[in-house]
Amino acid sequence: MAPIYVPEHQRSVEPKVPDEIDTFLQPPPPPRFNPLRVNLYNPCVPARVPSVVVRTLCVGLLNTRSAKQQDAAADKPAEIHDLVEDKRIDALVITESWLRDGEHDRIALGYMTPTGYALKLLPRPNKRGGGLALIHSSAIHTTLLCNISRPSFEGFETNISHKKCSICLVAIYRPPSTSPVKFFNEFSDVMSSIIVTRNNIIIVGDFNIHVDTPHISTAKGLISIMDDMNLYQHVHEPTHINGHTLDLMMTSTLTPLHVQVNDVDRSVSSDHFAVLFKLNFDRPPNVKRKLCVRKWKAIDIAALNDEINRLPLSTGDLFSA
């Protein structure tokens, strides 16, 4: 039997089966430019948007007027513990802690320090009252407290590192009985050396100076020092039950840190309020600028020399008034 001729366009073509079934079933890759971030595989399912990590640090300041007080009037260790946990504070500076290193205050120290936190002390030597403390999260690294106290004030300096960024934290407590003039001189001397040798400086503390009344002499003296050292004071709300602003937070006007007063909390039984700050470590976005530049390779040097030589200038013009 002779073979039957079938035209080419009528012949059945078997579908091509790829060697790799999994590869054949995969959807085509989406276009590289997708400004609306639409899920191109399934529009009904939201596309994943990459998260933006903002590196922030919450720093608090509180004059407790005895952080170890436990009686019918107040349970300050428990109140401090709850403040740190509820507000998610990364580092809390305490002034007038009245705390000591030893067995007598060991129970109070344990109560006020939440799990996952550490506590460092700078007690007032040989005297009752005063003293500074730092409660900080174990997730951030802090150096040992460097004592910068002088006769007119108590203070410490420490370095806090957080996600490859670091700040120099300075804590100050000036007792109201000390001479303001002596404090201004000693504070200026200490801060002059710190500002020259440190970066990202943050100064917090109870200065016992009413900066909310700038016309009085003590406020003028402190404001003058801040101006001389390029320091900016961020607290503008009352921090004391009498309505004055005594607890301050300063940064250098040249610092790259973005600081915001986040809250003034009154949950702890004290005549001072807790002041909370948010520090943003993220670098600000670059500002785009349009620059016009000359193509130096396209300049005709000979023509430029001729133009200069034809200018009506003389050497006398260089010295004329």
C-alpha cells in the first residue's frame, strides 16, 4: 500500500515535554522594576515589603530621692522596676539614689533591677543621701562608670554601645546647697575636656536650676555655659512637683543624634518626674543636590590664555583699595 501523504500544516505535533518538570512549572520571573510592590504571582496576596530597621535607644532620667524606700507610703524599688519594664527603657539614670554597695541595700537593688538588666552604682562616699545609679539593658554594652564628681556636684561618665553605634553618657547631680558659681566653674572645666575628647555626648541630670525662668541669675549662668559649649537643652516641661524644670538633657549641636523627649512620667513616688528620651541612631537621608561642573578636558588652554591676556587688568589692580 502506498503511503498516504499528509500536508505539513495538518500533521499532529506532540507537545514538547521539558526535561525538568519543576523548572517548566515555575512562573516567569517578575520584571525588575516594580514601584507599586504588587505581588505579580498572585495579586490577591499582599507583596512582602522589606522592613526598615530603625535603631533607637530609650534613655530615662529620674531623681528618686531614695530609690530604696519601702514603707507604707511607697515601694520605690518595685515602682522603678515597673517603670523600666513598662516604658521599655534601655538605660535609666537615677540621681539621689541613696544606695550603697553592700548587704544593707542588696534586697532593694534586686527588686528594682528587672530580668535582663544590670545595675551600676556611684554612691556618695561617707555621707548619707546623694549617689548616682545606672540601670541598663544587658543587650547594650556599657563601660565602667568613670567618676567625674567635684565638690559642687556628683557625676559619672560612661560609654554606651548599641548596634555598632555608641554615645558618651554623662550624668550630673548638683545638690541645691552648693554654690552656683562654684558649680559653673567646675562643670565647665569637666565638660571642656569631655567635649574635646568624646563624640555623641549626652548630658543628663538634676541641676537644681530653674531653666524655665531664664531671667534669674542661675539660669543665665547655665544658659551661658551651654551657649559657649554649643550645647542644646531638650527638656521644656516641668520635671518637679512645684512646676519647675530641673532635670535636664543636653546634647551638642554638632552631634548626629536625633533626640526627642518622649514622655514625662509620674508613676514613681518622688518629687521629681521621670524624663524619657528617644535617641535615633539612623543616619539622616542624603540630600540630593544638582551641581554644574565644567569639563576641564574640553577647555582650550591657548584660547583661555588669549582671553586672559586681552583683559584690561594690571598689577596695580591687585593692590588697589
